[in-house]
Amino acid sequence: MFARRAVFLTRLVLEAKPADRPGATSARVVNEAEIVLGQRKLLQRLVPGLMHAFIFWGFLVLFPTIVLAAIDVAGGGDHTPAWYRDLSDVFAWLVLVGVVTAFVIRKIVRPARFAGSHLGEADVILALIAAVVITLLLWHHFGDSGFAWAHLVLIGLFLAYIPYSKHLHIATAAVNVWMARTRQRGRLEPLRFDLPDDQLRFGVATVADLTRKQVVDAFSCTECGRCQDACPAYATGKILSPKLVIMGVRDQLFAQSEEPIVGNGVPEEMIWDCVTCGACVEACPVSIEHVDHILDLRRSRLMVDSSFPAEAEPMLRDVERASNPWGKPQTERAVWAEELGVRVLEPGDAAPEYLYWVGCAASFDERARASAVATAKLLKRAGVDFAILGPREACTGDPARRMGNEYVFQAYAEQNVATLNEQGVTKIVASCPHCFNTLANEYGDFGGRYEVLHHSELLAQLVDEGRLAPSASSASVAYHDSCYLARHNDVRAQPRKLLKAIGRPVEMERSGKKTFCCGAGGAHMWMEEHGTQINVERAKEAAATGAETLAVACPFCTVMLDDGVREVGADMRVADVATLLAEALE
Amino acid sequence: MILVFVDADELSAQAVGFARGLGDVRAVTFEGAYQPLAWAKALAAQEAEAIVAAGSDRGNELLAHVAALLDVPFAANVTAVDGDTVTRVRWGGSLLEEARLHGEPRILTVAPHTHPAADIGDVETLPAPDDGSPKVIASVEESSGGVSLRDAKVVVSGGRGVGSAEGFAIIEELAGLLGGAVGCSRVVTSAGWRPHADQVGQTGTKISADLYIACGISGATQHIAGAKGAKKILAINTDPEAPILASADYAVIGDLHEVVPAISAELKRVRG
Amino acid sequence: MVLAADAQALETRHLGFTISPHEECAVEEAVRIGGEVVVLTLGPAEAEEQLRDCMAIGADRGILLRTDGEEWDAQSTAAAIAEAIRDEGGFDLVLFGNESADAAGYQVGIRVAHVLGLPVVTGLKRIEVLDGTVRCERDVGGARDVYEAPLPAVLTVLEGLNLPRYPSVPGRLRAKSKPLAVVEPVRPAQGLEKLRLAVPEGQGKRAEILEDAAQVVDVLRRLGVA
């Protein structure tokens, strides 16, 4: 039974579209060690983490007992060495502790993250595990081969059950961790449009379009719900649950369905609720990459079916026709800069040390512009050689890409890379974490390789070097980590260094890698939101710190949280770190 | 002699005023169902050094037909004439073109609201026999009551500052007096004070009104995106730093709960 | 609005080009009506991109009357278009946008109809093709005027006629290989000869502060809305 199912599952993986996950062997080995052996992600929650760790480590240590039990049952006697008997007993008891804890969590505590999961299956599995371990302990204690026999039978049952249940993760989790991204978590994998018709892939419409990584993702889901718990959309009443998305894909996959996944395994609304914040991916103990699934489902719906939330259409048309999502004239981009005497590069000019990529938000939105103005003033003051592209800076294409319009994104990627390369740009500093992410991680696929810094990184560096010397203060300032900085790109320390230099930083509960989205990601800046708003939710959290100021490092976060704070009625000022730094220098 | 086609509307009165600046005016009109080509033939058959009409839908259409019949150029939406040089409007008013109008008679329509109205005076009715070309065969009443947001010439819009669903009564009053539609910002629809159909913005309706009056609206980028199609924007806000002021042509710094009723009262007063 | 140095055209270095919204609705309507749809434009070589966009939403082929970038007035534009249509022959319906978003001459469709000897109805918000005729509607104040014309006919339409579809990527890819014929008509002497362009006063937005209701009503009357 096991073998037959194993063959079926292996076939599903092999028949899937290839996943582009090259090299980086050493990083993958480190991941295996930390995430699988070390149970790092699971231990993000201490009690459930330990519960699972005990069971998992127990499994590893107890594995040889199968051989030993088989020998005994075959008549060869109990060859278990004494040290191993003691060791395995200890671990067997740990497993039992784990199982009991698991039952307590599931039956008594009943955390919300299990909503939608198949709890019955879990009970069967836990009972089987307990039985396997109890028979082992009984065999060790009483020496009766009958217990060894029972032990083996139960293991056999367990083996057969594994590939038909969510316990399949035993076999596939380690594989999934191996295949996961080792770097550039913020980079979406590009599609190719220059292939012959029959090889074109426009994201995922049916299970036949899934990549091998996506198939192994589906196999590895244990329905633990940690992703669901972390999801800002789910937390504010939307129907999106990353867990349910993966379960939906898995069910369609096992059924070998030819129907579109959206509308059959995964409700359409779910894929558009996503803000691509990556909290789900961060939380997942088996390295499932939910954002890739959701984005691929979006790509197919948008690019092939032309089906997507209507309110985003003006943005898509504006990005394509006006080169920015607000549909404002490109000639307006540099107006603020000219007034400050910032150099605007013309073709043929020598490249500056840093190309300051302003971004559409700062160019066209008054609230976001404050950050660019401050950044430019600070860079000038510190004597940094920088310039901007002005009207030749087109949208990086991030909103189109996150919406699922890979085609329009690539047109802009190619255009911007050509502009940057012709200009001889090597170093870029960007204010917007979305621009930053795209320039640093995604333009490489289109021939654009640059050293990219977020403005908070460069400003922190300048303060470190003494080129900017702000005056300290004891005013409290809370910091909101942007998803695309803190989670996708690990930029957490530098903004904090800046804030320490100019005030008294206060951490929110959900901060750093665990930050809670402002709600604008995944092109949601241009989409309607139903139910409780994510930005209001986050603004409440910020207001609860009691700090006078909420510091941010992203133009979207600025606008969303400013709106949120106003709506909540809190007496809190929302400002970019650059603005605050500039003020501390006056 | 300047031949002016007139309808019974203010734009025609403006066109007559404009034409009087060019010479003696002969104002004409037609009776019966509108039949563009037949009416144009009648106009084209008249002797005139110039044929003028208002830059309305009908005026532009008629004179385009006349120009085609006579195979001469036609300048639409003119704001000024100097000899054979005309200044005309492009890009919905954002750009002016100076051009030389060759050929006779000179055919042009007058850009709306660029010239004061004049007393039309005597109007001749010309005969225009049915020539079998397309004409109006029926008139269908619009099913929707009230002015649609998308087509409205004036939109009076309320934002967070209005404070409540009931607060919109003063907005509705002003909109009614101006024959316009009521709009709102996203905060208002989220709060449930107005339906989504009233929402002006990137994810709501993009308006193309002649005037947008934004009351208590701070002016988020997405909202402005829906309003930027308006030719003129008047902002009423207590905050002189509100982002909307950067996009407004006119502003009143004050509380909309006082300002809006005051405007309505003044309108009623001057209308008598 | 930024003019080029010689004030003959808009500075287009940083502008993207697009189809006028009225024309976009015309193309969408044509695709919905069905049959063979041909898109035609008079413009510089770059206008091919707009023709391909039309093909991406369903037009079958395109004709580019290629100019060297100089503007053509409405009369000469119409003459060139009419000639191209006459050369092609066999059209049941010729659709135009009512006026172009830029030059807004309001006359090309009408002039083409005259040259081709076809009936024309303009400013349409609704089109219904019946057997041998077309029934169409136009907004007039709070009502709609209804016209009927025999086919073949020329119709000009307004935005609001329909909601143009968003092109699919497979559609865009297919459009790359659909047929596009290029013709180079000769530009005749211009009847409406553009001398120069100018930006009207008061383009930069700085809100004029109004002090009281009387001032506001004054402005309202000046704008023609009160």
C-alpha cells in the first residue's frame, strides 16, 4: 500500500513543472540542520514546538528499534545494547509527553489556528504514535516478543497510513526544506513569454501547472495553522487562510483534477485578499512558500482570464500607459527635486556614486514625498554624491507584478534595467522597500545587477561614520517594520540604530520578522478592502504603545498608517525615519 | 455677414455674442426632429462669410457636416478670432492652439463658457426638407433618477469631516441647487454613510465634472485620482495643510457644516 | 502640459502614448459585434503599438497610414482614411471615436462619411446591429435620442458605450503576429494650419483662497455651474 502510494506521489512530483532552485548547497544544508534537526521554526512557539520536537527527535532516536524489534520477532532475541535501551526509553517517554501535550493543546486549549484543519486525522496519528511508543516501552520492560511484534505491526500500519494522510510531511518536509529559497525571499520567480505556445506557462490554472516545489509544498502541509494565525488578512476577517490555500491545492492535486484550482479548491476571493507580507512563509515549520502559490494563481486569473478585482484595473492601465500607478505625468516626478537643487541625470551624464531611486509614491504622493525631501537633504548634507533619474524613472513594476501581471512587470523591468545600465549605475539607494526589493532581488533576472541599499541603511551608515550627527532625545518613538524590509529582506537593525540616535525607540509586540503588515502590499494600495481594515488594526497596536511618534520606513506604510491613526483617533504622528532624522539635525 | 446657428440654450447665446464681434449676425434655427445632414445642407446653402455655432454636441456635429459639404476646413471650440487666425482649445482646455483657417466661408464653433452670453435677438427658422438621412426617431427617458456621478457636471462630495450619514443632508442640498451629483470619499463608504456607487476615487468612480467640491476630504492620492478629471476643484476644509489643497483651484478654510449651508443660502438669495 | 522647443507639439519624450478612450470603446464594440474587425490609424511608426493593443483585444488585422510624425489636420486625416477604406472595400460598419482626446476636432468621422457617401450618426452611447440596419442612441440632457440608419454606415461613439476588456497575455502574444499593412499617404496642404501651441495661464495649481459664501457663488457663476 505504502509503495503504491509512494509511487503515485513521486510521479506527481516528477511530472510537475521544474522548479528553478539552483545550487546554494551549503545554505540548504544549514537550513536542514536548523529547521529540520533543530526544529527552529517550530520552536517559534515554545510549548507546541517542544511538543513536536520531543516527538520528532524521539522518532529519530527510536528509528533503529524497528530493526532490533524485527530481529527479536524473527527469533534472534533482543540485541538492544543497554545504553541504547536507556536512551530510547528516555526518548520514548519524551514522545509520550509530547503526545499528551498535543492532546491537551488540541482538546483543551483548542487554538484558533486549527479552524479548517482535519482534526480527526491528527487524533488517529497521535494515537498511533502513542501506541507505537508504548509497545516499545512494554517490550523493553517485559522482554516479551509479543510486544515487539505489536510494535512492528503498529509501525507497519503507521507506514501505510502516512502517505494517505497529512503525516506525509514526515517524508516530504525535509525535501521541502531543502528546496526552499535560501536567499532573496522577496524575489518572485519570473515567467518566460518567449517560448513556443505549447511551453508557455502563465502561472497556475490547474494542478498540471504546479512546479515541483509547489507539489512538495502541498504534500508537506500538516494543517498546523501557524500561517493562518500570522496572516493579517485572516486576522481582520477576510476568508484568506494560507493553510486553506495549500490544503485546497493539495486536495485538487490528489484528485488529479483537471478543473481550475481557483473556484474549485481555492475560493477566488482568497487569492486577492493576500498582501504578500510573507508572514505565512516565515511561520511555516516545513518551509511551504504560500506566497508563490497565491501569486501563481493570480497570474493565471489575470493574464489569461483577464479576471481580477475591477478596482485595480485603472492602476494596471496607468502603470502601463503612464509609467506609474497614479497615472500622473512623468514630468512631475522631479519637481520636488529641482526645488532642492538635486541633480537630475540626463542620458550621457556620468553616473553618480549613488543613484537615488525615489519611487512612484514619493514622487506623486504628498505624504510620501516628505521622506524623499528629507533623504535628499540629508544626503546632500553628508556630502554624498547622488542623483535621481527624474522623468526617466518608470515604475519598477512591483504593483503590476504583485497583482499577477507578470507581462507588464517584465516590460518595465527591461526598460528600467536598460536605463540604469546605459547610465552606468552601480549603486542604488531606494526609499521604498518595494522598489528596494525589486531592484535588489528581481531585476537581476533581467540583466540588472546593482548594489542596492534601503535609505535607512545608508542613513544609518552615515550616522555611524559621523557624517551626520543628530542630537539625541528622549522622545518615545515606536517603530513599524515594513514587511518588504524586515521580513523579505532582513533589514531590521539599521532603522533601529537610526531611531536610537534620535529618540527612545519602543517596540511593538509584532515586530521584526514577526511584523504585522500595514495592508498595502500585494497591490492592495489600489484595491478595496472588506471587513476590518488591516491598517486600522496595526494603528491600534501602534497607539497602544503610547509613543508620541510612529516611525516608518516605507511610503505605503506612511500613508496607510497615517490613515489608520487618524481613523483610530490616536494622538500620534506618523513619520518616515528620514524625516525624523532630518528634524533631529536642525 | 455671419451666419449663426442657434438652439434655445445659453451656449448659443454665448456664440451669438462671440459672432457679433466678427460682424453682422444672422441667427437661424430649424423646426422638427433633429436631422443633422438635412439641417447642415440648409446652412451650407446660405451666403455667408462665416458660419458659427456653439461648441455643443449639436453645434459641432452640424458644422462638421457643413464643412464636409462645402469641403472647407472647420475649427471647433474657438476662443478667439483674429483675421484668418483662430485660437482654439485642445486637451479639454489644458492647451491652446493658434491656427490659420484657410478657405471660405470660415466655419467655427465657439468654446463653451469662454465668451459672455448676449441677447440673441431675431431668429429665422430655415426650412430643412427631410433628405432620408438619419434623424431622431424616438426619445427614451433615462431610467435612473437623478444625475449619475460619472456624467455629472457638478459633484459635491463629502469626506470624513461630514461626520455622519445625516450630515450629508447639507451636501445633498448644495448638489441639488447646482443640479449636480453627490459624491464621497472611501472613508465614508467604509463607514456605511453612503453607498459605494457614490464613491469618487481610484476604486470608485472617476468623474469628469466641470466642478468638484470636496467638503471635509483630506485628499488621499487614491481619492484625487478619481477627482482629477474634474476641470476645477474647490476644497472646503478646516486644515490648511490638507493634501487636497495641493490639487485644488479654490479653497475655503473653514468648517463645512457652516460653509456649505452658507453657500446654499447665498445661491438661493441671488436666484431670488 | 509641456511644449517642445519649437512649440509645434507636446514634448513627448516622457509621455506614453495611448488610444483615446472614445476610440478604445469603438474597438471594444467592434469586437463585441463580431465579424472581421480591422483597426486603422493615421500616425507615426510608434502608433503600431496602439494597433497591436487593439489586436490584443480581438481585432483581426491592422492598417497603419504612416506619417513622419507631423500632425495632419482633420480634413486631410479624413481624406486619407476614406481613401484607405475605399481601397479595402466591403465594410458594413465604420466606427470612430467622437473626437480625439488631443486635437478634439469633432469632425473626422463625419467627413469620412461624406467622402464615402455613407450615412453617419455621432456621439453614440449605445449601438444595436439589426438585420441590414443599425439602431443607436445618444445622450441628450436627461434622455436618449434614438436614430436608425441603414448599413453600411459610419458611427462615432463616446466613452461609456461599453467597458473595454483588459487584454489577456495570450491575446497580446497572438497580436504580435497578426497582419499589419503599412501605407504612406502624402500629406496635402493643411486647411487648418497649426501655427503654434500655448499653455493657458494659471496651469500651476495654487488654490485661490475664497473668504466667504458670496465669493464662492461668484466663482460658481463664473464657472457656469450656478
